[in-house]
Amino acid sequence: MRDKFLLAYRSIRERRTRSILTVLGIAVGIAAIVSLMSVGYGLEEAIGGELTGFADLISVVPGKISGATYVELGGFTDRDVKDLQRIGGIKDIVPMALAAAEVEYRDERIPIFIFGGDSKELGDFYVEPVGLKEGRWLRDNDYKACVIGDRVANELFDEVIHVNDKLLINDEKFIVIGVFEKASTLYSADVDPNIFLTLRAAKDALQTDEIQYILIRVYNIDEAEAIAEEIQDAINDNHGVDDFATAITMGSALEQIGTVFDIVRGVLVGIAAIALVVASIGIMNTMLMSVMERTHEIGVMKAIGAKSSDVLSLFLLESGMVSLLGGLVGCGSGVIVAKVISLAASTALGIEMIAVVKPAVLLGGMAVAMVVGVLSGFYPARKASQMSPVEAVRYE
Amino acid sequence: MIHTEDLTKVYRMGDVEVYALRDVNLAIQDGEFIAIKGPSGSGKSTLLNMIGCLDTPTSGSIFIDNIDVATLNENELAEIRREKIGFIFQQFNLVHTLNAVENVALPLFFSGVKRETRLKRAEEQLVKVGLGDRIYHKPSELSGGQQQRVAIARALANDPEVVIGDEPTGNVDTATGNAIMDILEGLNKEGRTVIVVTHDAEIAARAGRTKRMRDGKLLDEQ
């Protein structure tokens, strides 16, 4: 057996350039699979990891979510909030008022989303992860004060807004007491384009008593699903509508994200599979050319006593070795590419992301390389083994 | 002993049937040195390929040691080629990726002989044909005559009873050709059956017996 390896190795080395190109062909396919899968897992872990920090949260919205559509059915009342306080297992209830309002700064009027809530809870939520660039966060007794997101401060208006500047929100005067840093991708939509007020100030400014969003924190994550059911039932009872409220636990959100990532991974693997098909055509081509080129040699081998199975195994071994090498190179470069991509993505998206290289992915990559190599080597090898010795010897 | 009975080989070229061999009856005794002479296209190489088990007849039979080789399957034919017959080609037909000693050892490789034994035996054969100082040379580093001697050493690797040469001197100069014929004569003296195909009368004259062929038919003995 060792000798067959040696013989196959000689013939690979003899056709060095072409062998290297074939190895590269397979390597690219395998590297694509390994790197895309690893980046996919890394992304999932990065986003999942940030979200697991919120695993004890339940968001309650007044409306019905089915698939990608959300139909808002009004707002929650103070009575809803009071009823929720009677449900066991709930640690905090953070009712929020949110709606768009006309905001004026130095004679420019722009509609901006207003976020009103318990100052302490909102602060825990956003100030800690995002950070303030200027000023301070809201306190309970701040009434005509607001904290603004980075886009509000720097982009929406012609002139940059700083602490102590004054804004008109629905024609009421507010003083800017804090400006957020630019938020990472995860928080960007929540913070950057918005203005934050205390709940009381927001209700006044938006001229509403309704609450559009309730954030619940539970003691025990395992009870979250059951509590979410109770919350929905309690609020639905108050409003006499079956699907008035939707309570989403972070757990179920995580599950949904998992499903999305399965799809993303599927697409990535599909792309990589195309690369592999191309690579396998490459191997087949190389091996067929090798068979053609060596027709004469095959004839000679048969003339001096090689069996068809000897020739078959020699050629299969050759394509097997090429694909093994391709698999190794592919796995190695796939890991490197995955690290580079995740580094670049971390910088670009502003989230901490590390490519997750699973041993199963590497093993799978090697297995795919071998299967592809041997399968695409089989036809040429069989062709070689079935040649008539006399015709093969005569072939020049 | 090798003998053929009404050996016929027909090639089909489109609608035309070409008789490469027509009812050839030939008996070759063990230990004989026979030359088959004839112009190109006379069918002598086809006959040699049949005897060498490289090709199968359209009709008729070839018996090698009373085995009808036409009835054998691929693997059995390969075994006869490997164990009983040493084939020498006009074009030498060495494997150019392997050096001299590896080329000679190749038939032993297919016989399943261990590497050390194989290379030792191959080296002995190379010494025997006078190439003891060239055993690690690649075919491209050897002259035509040297390559043919490597090919002879390869043909002898499995210690065959029959050595077959298809124009073994066709690609070398006269002096080298004579040297190669010396080696073949020596093999015959060792008791091996030697069958040579040639169109060179001088070469043919060195054989114990000469047969002539024309148009696929064996002519009467002279």
C-alpha cells in the first residue's frame, strides 16, 4: 500500500502545476464552507450572546404580530399596568410612552420619536451599554429635560445640538441635559434617532395617557413563557379583545433568531456547495487529462502485469490524495478567512464577534473534500482501468 | 509450450473487415529462439500481442502451457502477463516518472513482492544487463540502448519462461541492436523461450528458427 501511495505521489508531483491548481480548486470550495459556517456561528453567538443578557425580559406591545406584520391596536392604560403588578414572578414593570412628535431646533421642524419611561429603568437599559458623550442621564424629578441620541444631536438638524441647548417638542420647551454616544448596531435603532424623556414629561408632551410599550423583568427565566401568557390574558381581559396584547419573551426572540440563522447558514452552505461542484468538475477534468496523458503508461503497466483493479486503485488514490491535500489547505485557509472576516465585521458593525470554528465543521469539510475527490476521480480511474492494454500501449 | 490453432483477428473499420491474422497455426517449443519476420502490416505484431496476452483473438485459440488464454478473464490474463511473460517493446515504454530500478521493480510491485526484496531483485537484473552504475537514473537520463536494457531487465524481473520482443532493436543503432540480441541469446541459453518480431533479416538470422508473415498469414517455413 505504501508503494501505491508513493507511485500516486510521484505522478502528482510530476504534474506539479496542474496538481496545485486542482488542490486550490478544492481548497477554495472547502475554505468557503468552513469560513462561511464559522462566521455564521460566530455571528449567531455574538448576537445571541448579547441578547441572552436580556433573557429575563418580556416586551409587551399593544397589537398582534403575525409573521412579519404588526397591527397596533391602541395603547395600554394605567389599569393594565396595575393589573400586571398582581402577577407573580415579575421583578420590574417599566411602562413606556412612545410616539413621534414635532421637534423644533433653531427654526427647523422635524418629526422625531419620543421615548418616555421610568428614568431609572430606562437608564439601566440604555445608558450603561451605550454611554453618554455629554451631560447626565434623566432623574425622576427632571420635568422639562431630555436626553438625545447621536443622530438627533449631529445629523438630523443643520446645526449640532449640545447640552443646555433648547428644543421645542410639540411646542413645549425642553432643555437638553445629555447626549448619547453613537450606539452599536444592536442599540442603534433604539437610541441614535430618538429623544428620551421621563414618563410624565412624555405623556404631557405627547398629550396621551396611553402606554405603548411595557418592559417586564422576571425573577426566573424559566417562568418567562408562562408569565408572558398571564400578561396577555390579563390585558386582553381588560380590553375585551382576544389578541390585544402580545408579550414576547427574549427566549422566543432568540429562537426566532436561531431560525433566521439556520436559513442564513443554509444559503451560505448552498453558495459553498456551488464552489465545490465547480471544484469537483476541476478534479474530474484533471484526472481525465491525467488518464489521457498516461494512456500509454497505463497500457505499459497492464502489459507488464497490472490488473485493472491495480490501475483503478492507483488513480483513485491519486485523486484521493489531491483532495485530501485540498481539504487540509481548505480547512486551514477557511479558518484564517473566517477570522479575518469576523475581525472586519466586528470593526464595521461595532459588535464583538469571533468566528466559531467547530470541529464538526472541519471534519465535515474534510469529509466533503474526500467524497468529492474520490467521486470525481472514480469515472476517470474506471476509464483508465478498463483500457485495453494493446490499444493503450499503441497510444502515443 | 505455446501453440495457436486457426488464430484469426479481424478489425472492423467502418464497413470493411480487415484480417490482421488469418488462420495462423504456429507451435513454439519451450526453450526455442524464434524470429517472426515480415513487412509492416503483415500481422506479426498482432500475433505477438496475442501470444503476449495483450490482445484476444476474434476466433481460434492460443494455448500457453495447454491453457486456452482466450477463455481467461482480465485478471487471469494479467496474471499470465505478470508471471510467465516478459514483454520488450520497440519504444522501450519505461514509466518516465520512475527511475531505472523502480521501473524494473514495477512488475514485482504488481505481483505483491515486498519493497526491499523487489528493489534488490531489480538491482540484480540491472547489473546483469550491464547497468549496475545507472540504477537511479530516470529514463530521460539514459540513451536508447540503455533504456532498452532497462526494459529487458524489467521483462526479466518476474523470471518469466517466455521473453517476447516487438522490434526490440528497431529504435537503436546496429551496434546496440547487436548487443541487445546478445542479451536475448544469453536468455535463450538460460533455457527461456525467446520470440522476436523484426523486419531486419540480419537480426532474424540470429534466431534458431525464422517464420515469415504476409497479409496476416504465416508463410511456409524456409
